[in-house]
Amino acid sequence: MKTPLFSEINIGDQMPALVKDPVSEVQLVKYAGASGDFNPIHFQNAVGKMAGFGGVIAHGMLIMGFVGQAITDWIPQRNLKKLKARFVNITKPGDVITVTGRVTAKRIEDRENIIICEVKAEDQNSQVKVEGSFEACL
Amino acid sequence: MEKSKLVGSSLPEFTFRVEKGKIREMALAIGDGKKIYTGTEEAKELGHRDVIAPPTFGLCIDLWGGPDFMEICRWLGLNPVKVLHGEQEFEYLGDICAGDEITVSTSLAGYTEKKSMHIFSIDSAYTAAGRGPVLKSRKTIIELQ
């Protein structure tokens, strides 16, 4: 992976988009085991229905994981300094999530080259699931 | 109980050993195939001590190493079926690699009431044995009325 150069990054630049495979029920079970979040709303359809979602819903943190993947596909993880996400809509199996981002600011602080980007994860209907921001040191 | 009185209270500290297989499991569940999460050699070539934890791994440390969701609900007096994860923040101070022993301290940093919501800000600080602070997190938990 080639680290983007601070001098070549401009405000408004897009981070390369990441298009994920459709979220699957098996993936939710895997993520439950990996993360330790065993809320049954993520793997028991009956619980998802009781909650009014018609079935299981994805862990918000899985979608934040997609955001982390998109960022670290673009810049090495050691350069990532802060990551913030807000969970705004639920994700269901079958949803195709695309992560996009955009540089909103750059500054030099304590001799460090900092970029700030906004980032969001949307489904196939452009419904935003997660919106947030990150800060990286290049 | 007046929930705002809980601000400043904390959970018992705990220590979690980061295993290579746990990192791999998390990366595979996300569907992130980067070798830095599964290959020790590839991670070392990039200057890490071993495979590194992906950016959202802090949650895994919380849930596998610390008190479970029901204990958190008891701590804050929450109705478990009314709880949502509203926001999540991480600040990275160093890498977390397989083999690290991470000690976590967690406290309630803030509480606000908005319309029909109780909003809790829970802060955690993660320290690696022998290396110092590596991660900070803030979780915003919303309890609907």
C-alpha cells in the first residue's frame, strides 16, 4: 500500500469507495462471535420481528468495521489517529453497503501533517447507515 | 435513582489478552482480507510486532474481556430492550498487536436527558502492559423512554 502524500491531498478529495458484498445472516453470526455482542436481535428473526424490524438487523459496529476497512484500504492503519461514527439507520441482510469519504480539512500541528475526512456508509438505496469522521496523520 | 449521580462512577478494571485468532476472526467477520490482520510476516514487514487489531477491535476487548451487556445495564439502571448504541469514537495512541495484555478502565463520563431519551457517554482507556496507553474510546448509549 502506498501512503497518500500530504502535499498531494486537497480538501474535497474523495477517499476510494469500498463496495461490500451484501450483508448476510451468516456474517451477523460470525460478527456476534467475533465481537462478543450476542444481542439476539442480530441472529434470531423472532426477536427482530418483536422489535418491529421484520427480522434480524446488523450490528452497527459491523458497519463501522466496514468504514474502518475502507479507511485502512486507503491509508495505513498506523496513520489513523481518530475515528468517530454515528449510527443513524439499521442495516438488514441483503443490504449492499458502500463506504465513501471526503477530505474536509488539513492542517499541520506539532509538525504532524493531519487530514480530517468525513465518511459515510450507505445502502443500495442511498440510505445512510453510519456517518462519521476520521483524522489521520500522514 | 437520579442517573446523573452516576457520572464519574466506574466499572471494575479488567485485563484482556489479545489473541491472533481473535484478530483473524474479527477481520474475517468484517470481510477485510488485508494480510496485516492475519499474517504475522506481513505485519512485521510493515513494522508491527505481530498482526494488528483492526480499528474497531476495542469493542471486542470490551465485550470479551469486560462486563457483559446485562452488567452494564445494571450499572446504569437501563432497560435492556430500550437501549441503542448511538455513537462510537476511538482515538488511537499506539498499535494493538497479538500477544498484548490490555488493561481497560471504564467510567461514565457524561449523562444528558433529551426529549424522551437518556444519553450516556461511557469512556474507556486501554493500556498495554509495558507500553502504556494505546487506545481511548467513547461509546454513546441511548435509552429510549
